Amino acid sequence: MEDIIRQGLAALGVPADGAQIGAMARYGALLLKANETTNLTAITEPAAAARLHFLDSAALMTVADFAGKKVIDVGSGAGFPGVPLRILTPDMDLTCLDSVGKKMDFVREACAELGLADVECLWGRAEELPQLREKFDLAVSRAVSEMVMLSELCLPLVKVGGLFLAMKGPDCDEEVQKADFAVKALGGRVREICRYDVPGADAVHAVVVVEKVKPTPAQYPRRWAQIRKKPLLG
């Protein structure tokens, strides 16, 4: 796993030292071991995990600067993309948020074992935690829900001037267009869609870069049942 991560980071142009590469490989080993008894990831082969978890996460560093930033990973699952970004950016302040408690338990324990005890792991739903409102420079999320709904979960958490980075498949243009009304209503503006190859994998992924240009109106986010039943489609 270390060799794949090292070569992949070099291909992405993302700098990393031996300790950081080793930490990611160790996190991967802890994940795959824990996954034997707890359902944390559908990716169970080490090489695939290296590419589709760690390198995919690290690709965000080619899109935005995380140094010194306060970052929330919404729907973090087993810690992706947040934990690899934190390993590669030691001065980043990371909060991982997921509605599945066992996944946050794993992230908390694995981060502690790697000496990343300052990573905050929250069990809950983004729309039910008003204390997080507009507290973060960046919100990141990978494969949680459609862009129109995901925007209502993530944009309220971002400070004006910050970014929301939504990791999507390569053919996301229609999904992003469908979410345009919601993004604007929530105080955002789609800046660009960045596509990238995952090194060593036959996969092209995309990052939708949304800039927070004004505060989110107080009535958002709504409860999840409302968001899902009546997404903001204009």
C-alpha cells in the first residue's frame, strides 16, 4: 500500500514525506482489519483502498489549499476524504461528521493510534447541529447524496468566502445544473468542476467547487425528511 500511495501522490503532484505515507498506509491497514467485523467500506483489497480511498482523497489538494484551514468532512464514513487530507496537512483543523456512530468510533480510535487525537469526530446529522453553522473555511463531502440535497447539508456550515467541495463522478454536469437554484438560494456559487484521474485506477472523478458568497438564510437547512421530500429545485 505504501508504494502505491507514494507513486500516486507523486503523479498527483502532492508532496508527502515518508512518515505521512506510512501513516496513510497504517490507517488503511487499521480500516481493513476493522472492516472484518464492522461494515466500514465496500473496498476490501489493499491496492484498491490505496487508490480509491487515499489517492482519491488526496486529489482534493490539487483543487484547494487546506493549510491552516478549518475543515469539516460531511458524511465522512470511515474518514474519507478528511483523514488523508489531515495527514498530508498537519496544520489543518479537521472535524469528521457522520450519522453512523460505529464509523465515527473507528475514525476516532484510528486517529488516536496515529497521533491525530485533535481530529474531532461527531456522530450526528449536519442539519441537526446548529452550533456548526458557518464555522468552517471548507466543507468536503464524497458520495453522500445528490448535489441539490448535499448543498443544503454542507453550505450552511461554510463561512462566507469559504468553499464547499463536492466529490462526484465525472458525468455530474446535469446534477450540478439541477442544483443551481439550491446553491444560489443557500448563498453559494458554482465556481468550476474539476476532473482528475485517480493514479493507477481506471477512474475519472470530479470535484464541484462551490464558493460561499453570502450568508445562508436562517430557514436553511431544513430537516432531512423535508430536504429529501422537497429538494430546492426552484
